[in-house]
Amino acid sequence: MLELTMASVSGADAGATAGMLMADAPSEPGAVLRVGRDKSVCRLVTPDDWLFVSRVHLEFLYGPDGVWHLTWLRGSQAEPSSEVRLRVGEHTRPLPYGGTVPLPHGGDGEVVIQDRTAPRSVNVGFYHEV
């Protein structure tokens, strides 16, 4: 099972956990969790006016290889108005626009969607149960 927690943080709210949302999905091929502004397809939804987040921004998909994969889906713009970073343990790395990475089996970490124009971010914590 993959468990996600999400907090939308603006400059004045740094460190706050109020309004935290949670979602989970079983580790079964085809299971998917999405993060974005579109309530019809995303389990974790950001504020409507946070346009640095795409309608469907992140996708966590359990593949036939038995691994959860994280994809930063390409939006309607050629260049994104955000940056996405993946932190696992002490290591943080940028996720390329349109890129996919496997998540560690039985691990945890955080994905941060950072607005390039304002001190706002969407922080998505993940925990993959074995």
C-alpha cells in the first residue's frame, strides 16, 4: 500500500500542517494516485487558484514490475511554472518535467512542488508499506 499526505503551504504558513489531506492505494498493478487541481481525476487536490500546479500534476502508478513510479506529467505549457523535487532519506534530487522515477520499495520520502514565482509549495509525503 502507498500512503500519501499533502499540505499546501504559502510563505506565511511555513511549517503548518493544518488542512493536510491523505490518500492511499493498494500495491496492485494499475493502482494510481494523482495530485493536481482537477477534482474529477485527482485524489489529492490543490487550491484552484494555484496555477503553478497543473490540472493533473503528479501521478503515482503501481506498475506490473511491482514498483510504485512517480511521474511529473507534462501540462499544457511547454515550460512549467513550478519545480518538483524528490527527497528520499538524506538525498534530494530534481524531477525533470515529464520524467518518471521509481519509488523505493518499503520506503518513505517527500515530493515538493515549488512555485517559481511565489513562496508557495505543495508538499506530498509518501510511505510505501511492504
